[in-house]
Amino acid sequence: MPRSIELADDLERHTVAAHRDYLAALIRCEQAGRIEGEAGERERRAAHDALNLHRNTLRDLLHGLGYLPKGLATRAQLGPGQWGADSTSP
């Protein structure tokens, strides 16, 4: 029985990490929407592809876990940085 608890804990940790990655990808999409021109279009496509990948990963992990774990990150907890919260993020 302890082994199944370890596996559930591991799955929960992966789910929490996947949620952080999903939020970062979502913020990246929002920021890419502000970039003008052809470079902006390439960045938007890449950002949306990454967002879809992270969304699907998160969905699959949540399905496997069977519940919404505590400790999911918020946008503000990602902190400032390349894909973290900025002064224009709500």
C-alpha cells in the first residue's frame, strides 16, 4: 500500500508542476499577442502550440489523478521573469 501512496504523491507533484507550466504558457501567449509583425506571428504560433501541449498534458494528469490537487500556482506566484507575471497581468 505505501507504494501506491508514493505513486499518487508523485502524480500529484507532476500535476502541480504541469499546472505551473500551463500558466507560464498562457502568459507567454498573452505576451506574444502584443508583438507586431511577422516575428509576432511566429511567436504567437509557437506560443499557442506550447499552450496546447501544456493544456493537454495538464488535462491528462488531472484525469489520471482524479481530483484537483491543493497547491496549484497562481499567476502572481510565478513571479517576474520572461514568462511570469508582469505589471500588465491581472
